[in-house]
Amino acid sequence: MIGPGLGEASSDSYNRIPYPSYPYSQTHPDHLAALGILTGISPKPVNKCRILELGCASGGNLIPMAYTLPGSECLGIDFSKDAIDKAKDSASKLPLKNVAFLEMDFASLDRSLGQFDYIIAHGIFSWVSKEVQDGLLSACQELLAPNGIAYFSYNVYPGWHLYRVVRDFMFFHTRGSSDNKARIKSARSIIEYLSATMPAWQPLLGQIFSHVQGQIKNSQDGYVRHDFLEEVNEPIYFMEFVERANSHDLQYLANADLNTPAYVPGDVASTVMEGVDDDIEIEQYMDFLRSQFFRQTLLCRQELPVDRTIKPGRLTTLLFSSQLTAPPTHTDPISTEVMEFEGPGDLSAGTAHPLTKAALIHLTTVYPRAVPYKELLDEAWRTLARADADAPNIDDEQSSKDTEILKHNLIRFYSQSIDMMRFHTFSPGFVTEISDKPQASPVARLQAQSDLPITNLYHQNVTMDQFPRDLLGYLDGRHSHQDLLEIAVESVNQGLLEVAVNGAPVKDPQQLRENLAPVLESQLKVMANAALLVA
Ligand SMILES: C[S@@+](CC[C@H](N)C(=O)[O-])C[C@H]1O[C@@H](n2cnc3c(N)ncnc32)[C@H](O)[C@@H]1O
């Protein structure tokens, strides 16, 4: 047989090449609860709930999550002994009383675990056999609390029909070896070679090889092993996934990522989907049009009344945060000019609507704080009133029209990307003021000692250079700014950090202090703005 046969991934395979275990902000119950509220169900408050992560690996997702939700109970399950031992070890180094890990096969899941308000199965479904997939859905139905939300991510067709060519080729090319590391190395190098050469003589396939090369280039070996060289990889069409869920008395609630990863022009979508009004069918059409290869789907119990047409009125119980920044010389919000808010990455949000501009200005000013709806609206109106003190009072009708437009715009930005606009159901416990003896999240401090990404209190990964990463370790609430400065000076003395003025390295301690003090203060500010400080 060319390509993988039907098999079952064993715990041994995950023990030998561990899967990189990272936090995924889109799996955080806060995000799931916001989507639950938007779709008309009443999810359990996230700071008093039970969370189950299936296939938690070494706890890279569940541990930071548990830290942000001290009032909730978190349980992680995985059949890899090594991964569970590592998860327990990491958790034991943190002040956490609300997280537990069990070495267990999915086949042994049963009601004795009790019910959970949030069940997370990230990167699991496609990597187990059909029987185990059904077992997972059935366990999920039994273990999900009445208003519970389950998150599943999985590989989908039609995108995976394209990837499959590359995956089968990797399998075929490495078929002679049983040494995992050697297989990964060989697969990486042949894909790198073909992605560089193939587009010239085989443009159609060349594009696919190049795309996969882009995916695996900077990824860890565990990703290549389990996504491309694993025996089991069972992609599925979205509609089939929904039907399979239905057959276990679960229903489709929402996409965890509302955004559409690849653009489809509106007229193409409307031509292809003329007369189609079922939202599940629309999702499936969109998968064909986008060549979708991965999905993140939220499920809930079949009997819950779900309304997936997001009603702006449901926004009023939520909180909002935005990582956008206002244009440096922003015009008066009252004007009808479009204001473009930037980033992160190459994201941007433009609006000419005065109330929306004023609301975004407030969010950008107070970031990382999440703002309750009422405060957002009141502040936005206040900003407009200040900007145009002479304007006559707006009548009730106009004011409610503007409020509706604001709500629609918030949903529009949120649907574009949660990196641009986030909806929350609670405020995590970070501080934005820098104290005399700053304290960073203990999770981030522990992560800084490894090669793991640094996670903030919004469960997002924060990119950091080496100096702030090293600094994090000392932000334990016992070191003053002066102590931190001396530590930075010592880092220069030990050759771990370099300070140069006009290209010449600085060695003199006093000069070092003068140069490092502003750097230190600005790094602390960056950390506070990144929701990393807790005291
Ligand atoms: C591809 S990894 C995904 C890990 C993590 N959820 C993530 O997305 O980063 C799959 C995980 O599921 C675990 N796993 C696979 N089959 C399992 C089973 N039958 N019972 C329990 N755990 C299983 C593996 O040990 C591994 O940690």
C-alpha cells in the first residue's frame, strides 16, 4: 500500500516523539462562553466551572488555562504516560490547586468523571480511528453538562485532499525506516527540496508542496510526526462531522474561529450558493470555495435551543478588548472620515462611524483591560460629546440607531479576527500598573525557563526577545526596580546581554545603569500592556 494504512496511534508513539503542547487561546472557556452567549445558550460562568481537556499532552494548554480560572476545576486526560508525568511535574511547580491530570485511554472515559461545562479536544479527532472518534463523541454527550460546550478541532476535506498527496509522498519516501527521528528528518529535507524545485516543472502540485513546506518549516518534530507521518489521519467533511455529532445527540453550535481564513469574493459566494439558506450547508459550500483543511467546531447538546444568527442585543452582557491601535494623528471622531485602526500583524479595522471610532479609541486606550458593554457605550458617547461640545443633543431614535451600528461593527471586527477584537465573559486577574516589586504570572515565569511560548492572562502567546524572557524569571514580587537594574547590569557583565552606544560596547557600571534603566522600565511597560503582570 502507498501511504498510511488503517492503524491506531499508540501511546508509545506519543511517548517517543511528544507532541508540542502549547496554549491555544481559541480553546479557552472564556472564548467558548462568549460564543455560547452570542448563539443564545447560557453557558456556565467560566470562573466557576468544570473543564475537561481530552488529549491534553503535557498540559501546555490546560495549565495556563487553570491559572487564569482559579475558581474552576480542570482535568486533563491523555494515554501518554510521559506526557502526563510532564504535565503533573509542571503543575506541581505552580501555585495551582485546580488542575489534575489522568493517564487514561479515551476508551475508558465514563460517567464516574462527572459532567463538564467545557470539553476541549484540540488536535485529537482526526488522529484516532473512526471507532475512537465515535467513542469520543459519545463520551462527550455523556460528560457534557446541560449547557455545556465542547470544542473539537479536526482536519477537513476538501483541503486535506490536496495535503494528502504530500502526506502520502512523505510516507512513501520514508517507508524503509522505522526510526522516527530519521523519518522526520528525511521527510523535511525532501519536502524542502521539492517545494523549491517543483513549482518550475509541476506548478499545480508545486504550490501544494510549497504550502506544506511553509507549514512545517518552523514547526517542531512532533507536529511533522503526528500531522504528516502518523498512521492515522482521518479528515472529514464539515457536514459529515455535524451529522456524526447529531447521531450522538450533539449539535453544531458555532465555529470557534468566526473569521474566514481565505477570502471568497461576495459575488462568487452568492452565485454558487444561490437559494441556499441552511447555515450548515453554507459552511460546507464555503469549505469547498476556500479549500478548507482545518476546522474548529463547537458542539452542544441536541436539545438546547440554539440561534446561530448572532443578535447584536446579546452583546450587552459581554466585555470587550482590542489590540488595535489608533492612528498616531487621529482625526476628530465626530468627522465622517474613515479612521484606520492598525494591527496586530497586518490586521486593520476601518470605520467612519463616529460612535464606533470613539468606542475603539476607548478600547485602544485602556488595553489590555476588558471593558464592560455599558462602560464602552458611555465612554464612547462622552468622547463624542467632548469632541463636539456645541452639537445639539442627539435624539433617542438617532442614538439607538448609532448604538445598533456600533454593535454590528463590534461583531464585524470580532468576526474578522479575534486578534483584533475579543469578546469576554470575565476579567482575568492581571494588573496594568507597574508596582515597586513587579510580579509576573508564575505560569509565564515557568515557561520562560523552557523553550515554551510565554502565555498571558488572556491565554494568548506573547512573542518575546531573550532579555525580557530572562527578566520574567525575576518578576516574582521580591525584586525592586533597582534590584532588577542590577540584575540587568550583571547580565551584561556575564556576556548575556549587550549594551552599545554608537556601536561601542558599554562596560562601565554607572553608564550601564543609565542606559539600562529606561530599557528596563519600557520592558516592564510592555509586559503590563501584554497582560503578563499579576501584582
Ligand atoms: C496530536 S496530539 C494533540 C495534543 C494537544 N491536544 C494539542 O493539540 O496540542 C494528540 C494527543 O492525544 C493523545 N491521545 C491519542 N489517542 C489517545 C487515546 N486513545 N486516549 C488518550 N489519549 C490519546 C496523545 O497522547 C496526544 O497527546
